[in-house]
Amino acid sequence: MKQEIRFRLNGEEVALELRPNEILLEVLRDRLGVRSPKCGCDRGDCGTCTVMIDGRTVRSCLVLAVEVNGRSVTTLEGLMHDGLTPLQKALIERNAYQCGFCAPGMILSASELLAKNPHPDEDEIRKALAGNLCRCTGYSPVIEAVALAGKETGSGGRAS
Amino acid sequence: MPIMHEFAYAKPSRLAEAVSLLSGQDQTAILAGGTDLIDLLKENILVPALLVDLKGIGELGEISFTGNALRIGANVTFTELLESDIVRRNFPVIGELAETIASVGIRNRATLAGNICSAVPSMDGGPLLSAFDASVSAVGPGGTRDIPAASFFLAPRRTSLRPGEIVTAVTLPLPPVPYAGCWVKLGRYAGEDLAQVNLLVLALNDGSFRISFGAVAPVPLRALRIESLLRGRTITPDLLEQGRQMVEQEIAPISDIRASKEYRMHMAKIMLTRGIEAAAARLRGSGPAYGTSVI
Amino acid sequence: MKTNTYIGMPAVRIDGKAKVTGAAEFIDDLDFGPDLLYAAIVESPHAHAAINGIDTRGAAQVPGVVRVVTGKDFPFRFGLYMHDRYIFAQDRVRFVGEQVAAVIARDPAAARRAALLVKVDYTELPSILAVDSALAKDAYLIHPELRNYKHVPWFFPAGGTNIAHIRKVRKGDVAKAFRDADAVFEDTYTVPRYAHCAIEVHGAVGLYDNSDRLTVWTASQSPYTQRHLFAEALAPLGLSHKDIRVITPFIGGGFGGKAGVSMEIMGAALATAVKGRPVKVLWSREQEFYNTYQRQGLTARLRVGLKKDGTIVAMDNTLNWDAGAYVEYGANVVNAAGLSASGPYNIPHVSIDSVCIYTNLPPGGPYRGFGYSEFLFGLESHLNEIAKKMHIDPVELRRKNAIREGDILNYGGKMNANGLLEAIDKTAEAIGWGDRKQPADPRKASGKGFALFWKAPAMPPNASSSAVLKFNEDASINILVSGMEIGQGLLTVLAQIAAEVLTVPPEKIRVETPDTDRNPYEWQTVGSHVTWGCGRAVENAAIDAREQIFDLVERALGLPRTSLYLERETVRSRTDASFSLALRDFIIAGIAQRDGSYRGGPVIGRGMFMPEFTSALSDPETSQGGHPNVHYTVGASAVEIEVDRETGKITIPKAVLAVDVGRAINPDLVNGQITGGLVQGIATVLYEDMRFDGKGKLLNPNFTDYKIPTALDIPGEIVPIIIEVPQKDGPFGARGVGEHTMIPAAPMIANAVEDALGIRIRSMPITAEKIILTMEKP
């Protein structure tokens, strides 16, 4: 029952033979070695598995890998074409993360927001990040860093 | 968590092909947004032999407005509804509703059609269909048909879809006169939650109201007695109090992990009052902006 | 005062880049090659049952299955402070979800499928789901063997009952003090169970290789404690500590849940069953909820006696803890809370019974705050009720009774220097205590709540830390410790401490997560003690390195060592201003002599710290005589809330927390602890709680129904206030702060709700629903 799929992963063409019941998150992590998306709840509640499909964030734990055939998948690894993005720099500067487990997913969510809305206000940032659970930070330093990235550059993250 | 069982996957590009795939065998499942389905597959609750992915069928991805009705294709996601100018202009309350569904990463995949097909009592699509007197278009081995919202939902997790039938679109007729709406959703906090009570109020320029509750009965329901109480009358505190008192006759909430029936009942009354006030105010051009929660 | 270059600076985290780029590796990110095996766990469906037999034949036949393991394979009892649990259930299961068997297979799906085929024959036993039924006269015994269990000398189990331990405090003459008191107030407060909800689940990978060495990679706060427990639990297999290696990469949040040993024991044990191949046990989110440590439930009955002027003269506090099926760690939570349950107050006559009670619910254990959150809910709520009834301002009542340096603690020791009064005053000012606002929306009421807090690290008397500091050729430094970076910023703080001593900037210092083969001993990263303890070890290691440097310069160049000092990575002399020797010029290569030979060699500093003044030995009936706590960290917190009278929904425009950290080595990281900890604490009172059905099954083992806050559910503003009254034995005066930021949240909200609406809610959580149902009660 295996079938071949082709898709762009962080800008590179990937061809893969897989079974239809394979989950995108597990294929990315275990077969392609892309480990920034994490498994936190396995049912779409926590957002740590967030990746982008064609520039839109999705929960990769709730996507079958066969579904991305012909599409473009971006993970945190794919945002860093020329080193750190302004958003990442702002997050470092602001000591925004503690354990850092939620960071890859949340950075993708924030990048999607900044791509659509380069100067988000605090309310817009909170809404955009509300699907990414963080237990350490209380969110405010992350929200501040996203606002800072928006202010400084007009476009903190980039989706390819 | 891996899915334990194997299944075949098909992604037809034409609707007829999908229908024939689905009528070809017993154990099939339909994949659109997948936000409910994949979880059911992981939990071994659904064990299909064939999964039919509708996302290859272009026509199901369209939002169209004819001037008197909005047609939302089965593949249309909540994000697409939120971003649609047509929707924003003619049905702003849909945006207010869509924004309360889960989170961005879910809304980017989840569809209104999938939401109503789940038919769980807490679904947010139920009151929407019910209040707008929407219809659900389906196609199956027996051809196409339109199912009125009132007869689409049968029981928790049960709809009137027949085996092999695919929902192709949801059609919401534009109310015949200018109107405004208010979506009120009770969650345990401001973040993502499943509704403990949800309510859609439409205030129409002809003095009528449409009021639809969800999560307080096995299926979404129209509060017809309250609608007729309000029809043509000026909204006063006394009238709202009478409406509140009728809530107990309209709904039958239960207690579960998310809320007790007592709190649901209490909140249904508060939500009704605030929803009517906000919808009426919006109709007059005042009231809270769409997207501002009234509870 | 000497000014510092790196201490007190809001330095950027040295692990910041790793964390925002995905470079930080967590347990499930490590690669173990294609022969990695996966375990699926067979779990008890019953809260309490006897196991009559296990049939594994069906499972063993599933393609891909390598081995099926049951309790019989590991009949060894173990535990941290009390040996009361097994690696897999033996003849009995004691909670729903307890591990009974494991299937090890080549892929996770096969393991899952096969686990469903393991047949366990059970006979259900009476299950005890509440402390009252556990304490009933004829209660069924959950641990009939209790009297034979090995335990630390400061536990006092009551064999033949369900009481695993009682910590009794008797200070002064409580009976007389109550008789003489002008007013006595009594009430009962309850706290349910809570889950840590680190976003990363628990996981362990074990490899028992063919040379008989056991390596276990774990997501853990306690690599050395884990190694020790693995060695103890698997001692019958003949493993020595030297043959066990625990490697802990970054962990995705701990909050106490990854302290000690919980599911990781299976990673270690199962590895021995499939020698030569690595085996992974990774919890699902559901398992994370029901089979790791949970925060224990508490019923607290409190009696407080006062003089007319508000002076507290007596307190009688009975804390009944729902400690769950196994208490090997949780009993120490009960113990620590018992010693301190009178709160940060100077009370001359105190009686406390803190009772650790077995129930057929999942094992209780450490959770940020270690019992203090739980008793503070009752204590700080009760003090507000007393203030109201005695017509005293609640802040004034607290101020009047606040503990001061030198006051006698419950166990007879003296209170350390602290800034509690300063914290009270600054918090009151920041929240605008006494000003009342009417919210713009007439349906809303506003209220303010205040609470004090204190907490001591709960450590065995001989808990210790150690550090090795290695210079590199360019005078950059690698520090080896086994304190864990659990998000708090330990690596950065340790780098700042070493930087200050050695004048090497923190960005030139690398501190890595532990590997017990390479990194020296650390007891555990718990109890808000690592900045203090591990920080001291690093400071000592840096001083050791500095002294070696001075010795070498004296020996090689003839400069008197007493004249030497370090400045910007260079050795300078107070007597010879022209002397300047860069560390990078000799720190590895040595200092050249005229004859072409060299003096010196790689400088490696070594440091250690153990608080030698502590002792856990005391009179079991009174707790008098020992010195169990190293110091208390204290503070005050306040909140302003708005409650919608119709919906019960609470919003928090502002929260304030002032904590005396001794010295903020990195104020930005302290502020991070305050913000994150407060939000976590506020969530326990507004949204969260674990719900069990009548058969002991957890009803909300997921984020769909166990609601932890999102970015939309945080206070409008959090005002962090850092107080600095130095801790003499801390590095640069620092003491711990990790837990303290969470523990006052519940009572301050309860007090604010009372202030706003006039209703006193005595059970957590205080949800919108509970507020409405309480107000509607006739």
C-alpha cells in the first residue's frame, strides 16, 4: 500500500515512499531528521508540532504525510535562509524562552502573523500565539519580542 | 503516536470519482481538514479501509455569493472564511464565530463542513446553520440533495447523511432584510476551548430575531418561543427578563467535565440577554465591534 | 560595596540561540539508529486489584515484537525516600494506569497493537479514593507490608494503617495559648490534585550493552539521583554505579515532575531485557497526566488564636494529604510542608500534623512549591477571613505578624535575614492597596487580594553540588555540572558566576547539560536550590582555578601571588602596573621560562558545596532539635481582579510579586521566573484541576479538558519586584527563587474574589462556574 509522494521541504525537493497512515510529524522527525517540530500532545491542542504548509501553519500531528504531496512544507529550519531572522534575534535579546520546547512551533505561528501583518498590536499577537502552549514563560516576554520584531523590521519572520 | 492500522488513500480530482470511490466499499472515511479525523484514526476509533481526501476537488474549495445566499464549499477552511471579503461584508458574524474556533493552526485546516459532520453537541457550526436556516448540499450514489439544517442533525455524532454521501457545500441564505448578529461562546477561559454553551443571535430589521443555541441539547436548536416573544417588540429589560425565563423551556443542558447543567443554564440566560442586546445594538449601528466577546 | 561586572546584569541566555533555532536537543530528538526498539506499556484499568495472572502469549506472537516483560522479571522494590514501589506491578495494582507489563517491539505501532493483546486476570479490591475513607477505622490496607518498607530516618510510617508518614510539629504550649487567646478562628480548606503540564512529556531510552554497561538517556531534573536509584533498583542484576551512565539533554520543562525517578525506571529496566539494543519508552500526553507524579490533594483544617490587637499567638494545623498509591517521593512533600505550614509568621505556639495518606490514585510527588502552594491556600485565605472578622486590614495583620530575622522557627532554629517587610510594603504600594476602583462596566466588581509566601528548599541534610571548570586555549571555559537547565536559566547564571570570578565574559563560557560519566555530582535540580548550591560549587571551582593561576604566575614569574588580580581575562599586579599576562597566553600552554621549559599546564578548577550545618534528626513527636532547612526565601504578592457578577469570569488587570532573592545574579531571569511562575500559579486557581471518576480514572488527561493558560489568559500587567537581602552562604548572596513565584497565587486570587464579591471560596479551583454557583447558593 506504499505510495510515493514529492514535496518541497524547506525549499528542497523531497521524494519519499510511505504508507498512507504515516503522520506528517513522524515522517518529518523520524524519516527526514527534521527535529524542530515536537510532539507535545499528539491531538492538536498544544501547537509544538506546528509547521507550515504553503505558508500556513498547521498541526503536523493532525496531518497525514500523503496530504503534502505536491505542496511546500516549512519548518523552523527553513526560516533561517540568511542566519537568524529578526524575530529570532528579538527572542534571544528578550530572553523570551525558558525551556525552549515550544519555541519552534511558536516561532512559526509568529512568523505567519508577521508575514500577513508586519506591525501587529499586542492583542493580535496574543491571538496568533494562542494555539501554542507554553508552561514556562507566562507568554509576556514572547509577546514583547514579537512586537519588537514587528517594530524593528516590519517583517520578523519569513515564510517560504 | 502512530496510527495502528493500515488503509488505502485516494485523492480524486472530481466529485463523481469521489462518490464512486465511497460507494465502492463499506469501510470508508472522508478526509477534508482532518483535524477531527486524524485523531480518531490514532485512537483506533475509526478503522477505515479507504480514506478519500476531498482536497483535490477544486469546486469544493469555493466561497460564492449570489446576492441572496452564501455558498461555502466543503473544503473551505475557517481561515478562508475569516479572510473572505464576501463573508466580511455580508456575514460579519461568521468571522466573529470563526475566530473562536480552536487556534490559527487548526483554523488553517479545519472546515465548516467537517465541523458540522462531526455533529458533536459542542460544535460551533451548528447554531450558525440553524440561525441562518441554512441547507447542506450532499451528493451520493442516489444523486444530489439539499438537507435543511433543521433536519441535518439527528443526535450527538449523528447526521442525516446516508452512507456514501459527501457534503459538498453549506448554503446560508442572506436574511431578507438588513440584519446584525452576535456570536456568544462560553469557554472556560479566553483561549481555545470547546463550547460549553454557544449561541447565535440575529437581529433583523423587520423586528424579528433568530436565536440558536448549541451545546445545551443533543442537537443545535432554535429558541422559537423566545423568538416569537421578541418579534416586533422593543427590547426592554422587562422583555429580556421574560425571555430569560423562557430559556428553561427551550434548552436541556447536561453536566459533564466541562460544565454543570446548572452553570450552563445560568449562562445560557446571561448569554441570551447580552447576545440580543449586542445584536440589536449592532443593527442600529452601535454596540461592540464584531469580534468583541460580550461575556 | 564591590561592584560587579557580570553579577546583577541582565545577561542574554547562553542557551538562547540553541532554543530559538531548534538546535536544542530534547530526549526524543536524539538519534539511536535503526535498531532502536520501542516499548508500549500495559496498564491497570482498575484503581485497586489483585493480579492473578498475566498471559503474554498473544502479544509475543505479533510480528515485530521482541520481548514481553512483566513484574515477575523485576521483583525489586525501590523508591527515593521510601521503598514502596516496583518497576512493574507485582501481585497488586494500586491506581488506574499503573504499569503492569511492557511489550518491546521494532516499531511503535506493533508495540501498541501487541500491548492490547496482553491479558491480565484481575480480582478487584476495594478502592480508596479519598483520604477520609483511607483513614476510616476498618479501611482496606493499600500497603499491607508498610511496616517492612525501607525509608529515610525522618519518616514515621504507621504500620497497619494507610498512613505512610506523619510530620508532627509541637512548639510552645498550644493548648494554653488557645485558652489565653482573645479570639480563635477555625476552618477547613481543600486543594485538588494538579498536573505539571511540562510541554515535553517524560521519556527514557535505555541501552544495556554487551559489556554490561547501562546507559540511560532521560528527560530529567535529577540525573545523579536517577543513576543512584537505577543502581539500587537493579542491584540484584549486579550493576555498579560506575557501570551506569545517565545522560540528560535539554528538558522541555520540569516543574518538579521530572525530579526523582518515575517512568524512567522502565527505560533502565527494559534495556536489561533486550541486551545490546536501545529501547525507548516515551509517554503519551495521557500517560503524562496519569502516570507521573501529580501534585497531591490536601484537606487542611486550621485553627488560629490571636490577641485583640491582631497578634497571632497559636496555630493548630492538620494537613491530610491525598498522596496516592506510592509515596516514595511524595511523603517528603508532606514532610517539608509540615515543617513550614505556619507560614512566614512569628507564632510562638504551633501544632502541626502533616499526614501522608495512601489512596488508590496516581502517585503524588514534587511540583513547583513542594506542598507550600497547597497549605498557603488555606493559611493565607484564613488570615484574610480573620482580618475581616477582627476589623484589621489584611496587609496590616500580615505585617504585624511577619517573621523577622532571628525569630524561632517551628523546629527551633532561627529565621535567616530576609526582606519580608520590604516586600510587603513595596507590593502594597505597587498594587495600590487601599484604593478601590469601580470598573467601567457596571456588571463587574473589582477586588484586590494579598498573600505572603515563604519556602525553604526541601533537601536531605547531605544534598551536595559539585563543579569542574576547564579552561580552553583561548581562555574560553567549559563548565561541567549536573545541575539541570530546566528553563530557569541555570546555565547562564552559572556562567555569570564564573565570569565574575575569572573576568571572562559569559559568552565565552559554555555550560552543558549533564552526563554522569563526565559531569560531577549534583543531588537534584529541585527545591529552588541550584542557583544557591550549584552556584556555590561553581563559584568555588572558579576560585580554585583563579588560585591555581596565581600560584602558577608566582612560581613561574616570581610575582608575589598576593599582589595578583584578574581583569578582563588578564592577570595584573597591584604592585607592578606594567605587568599584564593574558590568560589565553598561558592557560593551557603554560608560562615559558628562560631556558625554554614551561611551567603550568591546563588549569582545571574544582568546586563543591554541601550545607554542613543541616540535620534532619529531631524528636518525631515535636520536630524539635534538628536543622532540616537551609534557609527560607520570602516575599509578598498581590493582585487586582475584575469579576463579572453575571458570568463569574475573572480578568486580572494587574499582579505584583516581590521576592527576596538575596542577590539577583540575572534580574531578567528572575523576572522571567516571576512572570512564568505567577501565570502557572494563577492557572491552578482559575482553570485547572484533575478530575477523577468514581472508579479512580482520570477524566481530563489532555489539554482539551485540563486547561493550561494560553497567551490570551494572562494578566494585563505583571509587576516583578526584586528584593535583595543577601544570603550569606549563597553565591554573591543569592538564594533560590524558582518555586516562590507560583505559590502565593491561589490565596491572593481567593482573597481578591472575597474582596470583590464578599464570598469566601474554600476549595480550589475558583472557576467562573464555582463563583456563580457559590453566589447562587441560598
